[in-house]
Amino acid sequence: MFTSRLDIPAFLSVEPSLTRDTPMLRLSRYIPLALSLAVTFVILPFRTPECAAAERKPLRAGCAAVDITPKEFPLNMPGGRSVNMAHGAHDPLHARALVLEDGVTTLAMMVIDSLGAGPETLDEAKADASKRCGIPVENMLISSTHTHSGPSSNGQEGPAAAYRKIFVKGIADAIVQAHAALEPASIGSAAHPLPEEVFNRRWFLKAGAMPLNPYGKFDEVKMNPGTDPAILDRPAGPTDPDVSIISVLDAKGRKPIAVFANYALHYVGGAPGGLMSADYFGEFARVMPSRVRGHEKFVAMMSNGASGDINNIPFGVGRPPREPFEQIRIVAQKAADAAWTARNKIAKHETDVQLGMLERPITLKLRKPTEEQLAAAKAVLAIKDKDKLAALPKHAEQYARGAVAAAEGESTLTVKIQAIRIGDLAVCCIPFETFCEIGLELKDKSPLKQTIVVGLANGRHGYLPTPQQHRWGGYETWLGTNKVQEDTSVILVKNLLEMLDELKSAE
């Protein structure tokens, strides 16, 4: 459209052979170059957005789901504090991928049925997928559902090592297959509330009801305080009721291709003992096709939102007993209904949307115990008398070992955060079990019309409370459970909002 050369009018052109060599003449020889450079530097900054818009093409989308259920057992399900061996799977585990392309940007959004895969494992899968289909690794989001009845993805021997190979290959295969399935598509987003299944699990208790924490101190807030209303005062944080969705249809807006959903609910639990399960995330994906009656290769996926302090227990209220897996089914069916309602709110699925994705490394300080805390931890670990050990606060030995390990370990941790733009929709990707109020803050301050916050994205580095929640204490703030500096949430929110502003400005 524009060039850096300039056609100089004849009256500015001077032929040296016909004119005496004067200072004015020598100056005139540089006029064409000067004007050409002026045009270059004035016009070129305005080329990029226009050229990008010209290069952008109608949206294409593809999706895939790959079974990543273990083949060999027994395997440990690392969702608790002790070994919990599984001898089979109640329902399948999957790696689900959605790939979007607008002619300028190609990106992949994935949800995997896992407690929380480590960044090294995910980076290996991304590198393989990128080599095979060409999507840049920095344009791949891989988030874990946080099912507590799934296997470890980092095993190094026996069935666990065999599963790691299935896991990594399944993730890469899902991205490659979704990319190969790209077809003309349209897209929209919306949200619908499902407030009755999310509860803040951190509570202030009534006077005298707070137990000692593992360090022999009193917190102001307790996680999972039980359902006895006699000891409960009030929850220590909000909930986010919305089931948010990205809906993808074919280009004519008739056949559903995919639904990428998001709900700020940690997990449900209650799967049959000794069996692996994808929890409500997998059941939502199984149920959702019946709600939309879509594409024969339709894929639904449910990502975990900002749910670090949210679960499915109605504290202070009695709930009838459930059979194994029943509550998972209930929540998944309600979430599918909410997703269906949200989808019906979308006035029009668009074929002309701008895609953008940014990834930013953030180096954080790792928490270290004070000299007093370290001395107390070493004193706990020095106790050998069984009666004295039994008299210690619950989990005292575990957190004492954690304090010593923190003192001897690394001083910093570099994590990756991502921001995605899909038209007027923003997606913020955070590699922590992120507290709900952080997600709500990002939604409130986002420069785009709708925002989804995905937790456990591209890794799992523990809990992410706010500075105020750190002051109140409780399980998610304890040294060992929480690893990074106490103002990390402030740092990440600031960076994510900057990234969203940058994506918004690239009109």
C-alpha cells in the first residue's frame, strides 16, 4: 500500500552536467533522499495495523479430544497428603484441544484431565506439537482441570513412567489433530451464573473455635471448617458464580464445533474409591454434546477458573448423602445447562475476529522461613519421643520439613503467564491455584468486554492468595503450601492487565 521511495517532481530534480556546482546545488542533491526518508519514518508506523488487518482472514477453528487414560495400574492419585493408589479408571481422562487461526495468529487452547501437570512436562509436549504442526509454543495454553482422582504426570519408573509417555504424547496429538481439523468457523462468548454450586472454603470461626496451625500458632481463617453452624462465623472471601463459555460454530453458524467452558470450582470429588476419574470436568464434556447436538467431532471442555479458595461443600448447611459419582453428575449437568443458556445469549457468532496472544515470564522470590521459624522447624524434626510427636499440632512434621527445604532451596522461581484476545474476549492464564477475588479483579479491570481467568495454566506452582489473605493465614498461605512472595497476586494482575492493554491496542 505504501512504499519508502518517493517520485520527485521534475522541478526538484537537478542535472549536474547542465549546472554550475554551487553550494545550493550540492544541497539540492539531497532533497530527494531527505523527502524519501521523511515519508518512510512518518508513514511506516501506520502501516502495521492496516497491513495486519488486510492479512487477517475469516476465522478457522479445529478441535480434538485424545484419550489419556492410564493403561497400567496400580498408580498413585496424588490429590491428597498420603498415597492413594488406584487400580483402574471409573471414567476416561482426556486431553482436549481447540485451535483458532485468523490468518495472522494461530493459537491452541487445551484442557487436560490432571491434578496439575508441571511446566517441564507440558513444555515437552508443546515442543513436540510445535515441531509437528508449526504453532509457536508461546501460542499454546495447556491448563489442568485439577481433578483429585487423576494420576501423576511426572513419574520416572514403573507404571508411572509409562503413563508419562501416554500423557505427553496425548497432549501433543490433541494439538496436532485439532490443527489438522481447521475449517471455516464463527465464534462467540457469553456467561451465565450457577451460584448454588460454589462456596468459599475459607471461614472466620467463632471465638474459641480456631485450632492451632502446624506451627503451633492461631490463624484468623480456617480452610474447610466443617458444616457445624455453631462454630462458623462468615466466609473469608467471595465466589464467582459464572459459567463462562467460548462457543465455536461452523462458518454458517449452524453446526457447533466446540465449547470451551470455565467455572471457578476447585473440583467436586466423591468418585468411587480406588478408581481414577476426570471429576465434573470430564462429565461436563460427556454431557455437553447432548445440549448442543453439534458437529460429529464436537468437543466440549471445562477449564478450572480462579478457584483456589472455592469448593463444592455448602458449609453450615446439611446436604443429603450421595452415592459415589452422584454429586459429580449433578454439578456437571447443571454446568452444562448453564453453558447452554449462556450460548443462547450470544446474538451472533462472528467470522471476522482478531486473535492475539502474549506470553510473559515473571521471576518471583521464593519464600524463606525466618530464623525463628527455621529453628522451630528443626526442633520439631529433632523430636523422637512418640508421645511428644503425637502432642504436636496436626501436620507439624510435614510443614517443618517444608520449612527446612525452603531454607535450603532456590531463591527465585520464573513462571509464565499468558493473555489471549479473541475479538472482544480476554483470557488470562495463571499457573497457580488462584484465589477467586483475583479472578474477579481481573474481570472487573479488563479492557475487553468479557474476561475468562484460567487457573493451573502451563504449570502448577501452589496456591495464589492475595496479600490480605496471607495476613489472615490458613492452609493456602502456609509456607510449603504457598511457595512465592506474598505480593505475587499484585505482580501478576499488574502484568496481565498490561498485556491485555497491549492486545487491545493492536486494533
